[in-house]
Amino acid sequence: MRAIFLDFGSVTRGDMDCATLERAVAPWQFYHDSSEAEVAERIRDAEVIVSNKVYISRDAIATAQSLKLICIAATGYNNVDLAAAAEHGVPVCNVRGYATPSVVEHVFTLMLNLARHFPDYQALVKRGGWQKSQFFCPLDFPVIELSGKTLGIIGHGELGHAVAQVAQAFGMQVLIADHKGKPPRAGRAAFDDVLRQADFVTLHCPLSAETQHLMSQREFALMKPSAYLINTARGGLVNEADLLQSLSSGQIAGAAIDVIQGEPPGQDNAILRTLPPNLIVTPHIAWASRESRQRLLDQLAGNIEYFFQNKPFNQVTDALWGT
């Protein structure tokens, strides 16, 4: 049974235990990365293939005559031609919920950095500002508490739900947004109302035709001038040009993002080229704790084992943005 991991370098720096994968199927060929041009040749004789972000095309699937299972080392599965996989009778599975603690902790890291101006105060200390201060405590930048603030959550799947629980522990009021343009269901608030009331807005929905540029000029205009945006979901949810304009004009107070359109971004990316002082950017690391990456590999192994045992596994569906 031959198994291929096309871009193992995207999930490890030599710190992962592959024992569960090797128990599930053997032998393995772990490639650090694969270009699209290399995929067809590399998977030609494989029965199981794993990809995090490498695209698996119709042509590549057609050449893999022994292929039995495609595993995505992520929750999103837009890097596989699902129609071609179905035509060839090859199921596709993903991993789910593996990164929840890591992402939730990162969301609140970003929120706290914005609320307490950690980057600004760290920079002040490094340039000697504390040493020159007249008082024991320089108050150069405003510090606010999360307690008592309103958190608007857009996307209430596993991640959104977990963020809500931690927010309540901080003493925040939580508003769950219903789908944009839809009347709110019980326990939800209208999308626009959430934007108007929230002190922090955090995004936890997948990227789709429905959610592309979910946050644009119209939405930023609804937010309070004192409000902050957090995006650890997908870069395409936010219109980056409109975000920059809203930050520079003071339409919103600030933002913190872990994702960007086109990753890794090019040198000409407007967000990174501009990087205004009220914007924090981290390089798509919300999910990346060692524990999270280990859970990912272990869940991949479980999918493979269950598939060959004819047990239910995480076979993908067309609907992930629901609840």
C-alpha cells in the first residue's frame, strides 16, 4: 500500500510524530513540497495521497490508476477537483476541529494586543521611552479591558462557539451574527446589527462565493470608530483595500489579521507594503501550535484507518458554512 504526502513541509519542521500515520498505512513517501507539475508523476502509483495546499487536478487524478483515497491535511478542500475525484470513485476526506484550542488562543492574543497596545508599549521600552518617562507608568497609548465589551462573532461553527465560551469567561457580551441579509434566528442577531454594536468583530466562516469580501467598505462603515476587526479565518473574507482605507481614515480603530489574500503574499501586497500602525499581521500561524499539528496528523491517520475498515470517516460534503 503506497502512500504519498505531497507537502509534508507545510505541517512539520521535524517536530511531528508520524507513528499513527505509519500504523494506518505503509510505506510512506514524504515530500517536503510539490509543484503542480510534479503531482501527476508523484501520485501515479499511489493508493493514498495527502495534500495540505498542493492542488490535485483532474489530469493528476486520471493518471493515478491505483488511487483509493485523497486526504486533505486541512479543513478546506478547494485544492482538489472534487468532480474528477467523484467520477473516478475516489473519496476525499478532510480534518476537522484539530486546531480549535490553538486558533481560539490566537484570537484572544490578537484581541489583547490591540486592546492593551502591546506592540506599541514594547516598542516604547525598546527605544528607551520608559527610562525617560516622568512617571513610573507611561500612558502613551490607551489601554482598554475586554471585560464589559461586546464581541460580534461571524460564523458560529466549532471555532465560533469556542471563541464565545472564552469571551464569556473574560466578561464579554457575545453577539452571534446570522447570515448576511437574512432575518435572525433564535439566539442570533442580524448581521448588520452585530457590526453596529460590537467592540470587536471576529470572523470564523469559510471562504465561499457567499462570503467573498464579506467585510468591505459598507460593513466597515457600520462599525463603531472604536471597534476592531479580527480575522483568523480566510483572507478573502476581507476586502483588503477597503480595510486599509478604513484604518487610515479612522473609520475603525484597528484590526488584527492572521490571513491574507494569496499566501505566501507577494512583495507587492498592499497590506504588507503599507502596514499601518493600527494593524497587526501574523503569518497564518493561528492554527500552528505543535499540539494542533500533531492532532492533524493523528486525525489523518484515523481517516485512513476508518476508510480501509469501512467505517465512517471525514468524507467531505458541499456544506461547511452552516450553523
